[in-house]
Amino acid sequence: MLNLVSASWESVPTPAVEQHRIIAAIDLGTNSLHMVVVKIDPTLPAFSIIAREKETVRLGDRDIAIGNLKPEIIEKAIAALGRFQEVAKTLNVETIVAVATSAVREAPNGKDFLHKVEAELGLSVDLISGQEEARRIYLGVLSGMEFNNQPHMIIDIGGGSTELILGDSHEPRTLTSTKIGAVRLTSELIHTDPISNSEFQYLQAYARGILERSVDEVLTNLQFGESPRLVGTSGTIETLAMVHAREKSGVIPSTLNGYQLNVKDVRELVTRLRKLSHSERAAIPGMPDRRAEVILAGAVILQEAMTLLGAESVTVCERSLREGVIVDWMLTHGLIEDKLRYQSSVRERNVIKLANKYHINLEHSDRVAAFAHSLFDQTQGTLHHWGADERQLLWAAAILHNCGHYVSHSSHHKHSYYLIRNGELLGYTETEIEIIANLARYHRKSPPKKKHETYQNLLTKHHRQMVSQLSAILRLAVALDRRQIGAIAQVQCEYYPEFQKVNLLIFPSQSDDDCALELWSLDYNKIVFEAEFGVKLVANLEKSTVATFA
């Protein structure tokens, strides 16, 4: 039994691990699939890259009519991921963390593709939002570049999206993601070879127009007198830097980290590239063949962003999303405490931010979350076997379960689902957000049913079972604060497996309070709990206000 006074959302910290750990991160991008394998030294904490793999698959080359990922490209991607797994196995990788970005995010059959990957390879891929992608890019850049507390702007030009970020090694001030990328603009806007003047003019104007809002967000968050450095990441910028370096010095740099291109260099490269055909671009020393197809669109995005931002130069950073995925994994597994420690609470802060946005009664939500954790902890290992990750998702759902009241009291649980689902909860994957939204959806009224569209969005049986069981716990937690006045101080569970019975001992905050409404609400809501866990639940009000232990 847990005393609820000081209950916290956080899981128990992972014990310190001394040995090196080998982790892989995979990024399913619009243009290419990438894997980075790192060796983590948890005593520093830091990581060193021991292998990189890349396969140009072009997930962004989707069906023009309906936007689906093409069957042949899906097969190519699965084959590449299988090869990545084999490489990881030979390097004794303990965990592979995989994320998918804009191409999969936007494709109607994107989730089906991820389900197929899991079914065929046993590889779970997290679908992340544009803002979450930006946050992890920020973490990746911070892991490879010292900001010295000075403001930096980061631009990451991908195949399907471009992320613009403002940060200073503390909290990121701005995280933006726009739907322009090198592959997307090439396929949508470039139909001549070499590009015609009219197409080029439109390409420039289109890129500038789409970038303006993100640039405004970045510039608005700059403080008076600040002159931030622009950092560039990913394939387009690295390729431009490689071409420039080879032509300028005649040698291939051992690393592109820290290499600078000024705005004049970028404009000259754009002017040159627009005059060349695809085959002529491919013949440029240092130009990868598949990159030659999309480099002009990527270079134009960089040129327009630098112009709008007023940036005189861009500094290359070879670390980006994949490395950010590694840092995020280290944070969530307790391997980083001091450096970037503010990031470790990114989930908590963004849940509270959303709660405030929708005017949630946080005192009530905190009590519900504490009751939910107490019930979760006391029944763990007997009624359920969920762990720290699921416990944290339950916390988030408990805090946000009532946010639907912002729309309407009627069917507010359904409104809660949609507000959470579309609330840009940073720090969570799309799957985790879907779980949190479903938990809030089922805190009242009907239990989860296969016919419900929201429940169908949970692609695996594992996730559906998680929602069914944790939402049953959440229902009881909500009932325990029915009047929203903190009438119940704490609860104690007694489980009798031989009778399949759970006694719930209720300890009131005031000895003269009969807690009649809470007991009625428990009796009303216990039906779902009993059906889910196969037990009989009996609630008893205790006379004392504090539980005593035998």
C-alpha cells in the first residue's frame, strides 16, 4: 500500500550500470534509411559511434493518386531493415530504437507498413511527430557540438520535411517542422532537366513561402542583441559541404563537423546546380548518385532559409536525428543526469503544459494520478505485469483525462481523446500518444470495444490489452476523487487469489466523512475492473484516517 501524499509520476531510477552498452538507432527517412550503432560509456555519460549504415529507399516516392507507400518500396525498405538487423547482431547490439518520420507519417498506409515491419522482422518502429523529430534533432546536435550557452539556430533538411530549431543548450526555445524537403519538392515541382527558368523561380518562391512561418517563430524567440549561429545537419547540407571542400582544397575532409559554408557559397552552388542536368550533377566529385536527383531542391531550401534568417554562414554538424534518438534513449533509461537534465522531464512538462492549456483542475488530476499509481503498484505482479514505461503513460492519462471538458461536458471523454491525440505531446512517440489518448477516452462510460475506431488505432494486441487494463485502473482512480475535494486520503489493496477477490480499504481524510459518493462511484465503475481482471472487488470504508501496517 502506498501513501499518496508524495506520489510522483517518475519511475524508479535505473540502477547505475558500469559496463559499456551497445545501442543502435534507425531513422526511416523520406529519402534514405539510416542506422547508427554506438557504444555508450555510462560513467561519463557519452557515446562513440562504431558503425553507420545507409540505404537510399525513397519512402517519399509514394503513389501519386492516394499517397500510399508503394508495395515495391515497402519490400525494399523491409529488406534494408533486415540487413540493418544483421549488422546490429554482428556488433552485439542490445537494443535497436527505430523511428519513422514524414513519409510514413503522411502515408495512409504508413501504420500498415510499420505493422508489417514488426510482423516480419520483430522490429518495433515508433512514428514521431514533426515537433518530436525536431526535439530529437536538437538533442543529437547538442551531443556533438558545444553551444556554450549561446543561441544557435539549427536547420535539418530532410527528404520530406525541414526542421528549424532555436536553442542555447538549455530548453529549446523553438521547435518547428515544415512540409518541404529535397525529395518532396523535386517530385512535386521539378519536371524539366535541367530545370527551366519558370520552374526554378517557382521553386524558390514556394520554398520561401513555406519557410516564412517557421522562420518568424525562430526570430520572434530571439532576445534583443542576440546573433545566433546557424547549424546545418543531414544529407543535403553535408553533400554541399563535401562538394565545396573538394573543389576548394582538392581533398576530402576527414570530418565535415564544423565545416562552414557562407551564404555566398550556397548561392553560387545553387546557381551552378540549376544549370546542370541530372547526369552532369551526378558527375560532380563528391556527389552521391541518388543525391544528385534531389540536391538542387535541397540547396534552394537552404538558400532561402539562410536569406530569411539573415544568416551569413552555416556550420555543419554530422550528428542529427539518429544521434538524438540515442540521447533520448539514454535520458529515458537514467544514463544522463547532469548534462541536458532538463530534457529528462520533457514528458512531465509537456503534459502539464497541455493540462494548463485546457484549464484542467490540476489538484484533482494530481490526486487521480496518485490513486492510479497506488492501485497500479499494489496490483503489479498479481493482477498485471506492466512496468515503469506503462506506469508513466498511466500518469499522463490521469492528468489529462478530463481535458475534454474544455470542449463540452457531454461526451467529454471522447473530446479528451481528440485533444490529446492532436496535442503535440513532446517526448512521446505517436504510439504512446495513441495509448494515452485511449486511456483518457476509456476513463468513463463504455469500456474498450473492437468496433470503436479509436481502439482500432492501436495496432497490436499488446497495446490493446494495455489500454484495457490500465483504463480499468484509471476508472477506479477517478471514482476515488468523485467530489474532487480530496475526501479520500489513501487506499490499500488486499488480494485473495484463492477467492479471486480484491478488498479495497478506503481511508477518509476526515473521520466524520462517510464518502458516500466515492463509494457509490466505485461500485458503479468496478464492473469494468472486475471483468478485465477476473476478480470481485469489495470496497470498505475504514474508520481511521491513516492506514496502519501489521
